[in-house]
Amino acid sequence: MEIIVGTIVMQNNKILMVKEAKKMCYGKWSFPAGHLEDNETLVEGAKRETLEETGYKTKLKKSFPIFTRNDSKLKILMVYFLAEPIEYKINFDTTEIMETKWVDIEELKNMDKNDLRSHAIVEQIIQTLESGTLYNLEIIKDLPNI
């Protein structure tokens, strides 16, 4: 099972998006996200991925519902957090990301499906934001290593 962590960074009713540079999704827009690393908490992973892909340090505010995807080859668990930017460094990993931009929610709703890495995730994130069904961060409890 793969675990993906990411953020929906919001500021002034706009969401921070990244344009992918990786071969499998080259030129597609997505939210900053990536694989959880060994010995990393969900929160740590989401913050790290956002910093690496956008240059923004963030403060996590809420948790989205957990999304899963199961197909014959792969099971994926995706954990996204609502975040706000707190500090910006002018560099990000250009081997993974071509550019970043702030996108108005209405513009995001109207983006061509072919321009998005995962239209299904974008749809779910927007629906969750509009319905307000986000969860307090206390829903996640990290247990100590034994």
C-alpha cells in the first residue's frame, strides 16, 4: 500500500497548485503531495512535500477525509490537510515541479480535466471545501515507537 500526503494551501480564496515535471504526469496541475517516507508522521510528510514542491512552509489547519484508491495492481491511501502559508523560500525542486501558481477556486472548477493530474481528487477536495466537512487535526494520533 502506498501512502500519499499533501496539502491544500489556501490564501485569499485561492489554492496553491503545482505543475508536474515528472515524466508520468508531465505538465499536469495538482496539489502539492507525495509519498510518505519511512519514520515520518503524516503531518511531517505533508509539510515536507509542500516545502519541497512549492518553497512554502505551512501551518496545517484541518484534515480532509481520507481518500483511497484500489485497483488490481495498487492500493493507495491519500491524506490531505488544509494549510496556510507561513513562510516562503524562493526555491523548490525543479526536477519534480515546473511551476507553482495560486488558482481561484472557480478557476479550478473550470479547468480542463486533461490539465489535471487527478480530476477525481480535485473534485473531492472542492466538494469537501464547499461542504465544510473537514476534521480537526486531533483526529490523527501518532503513537510512540515500541
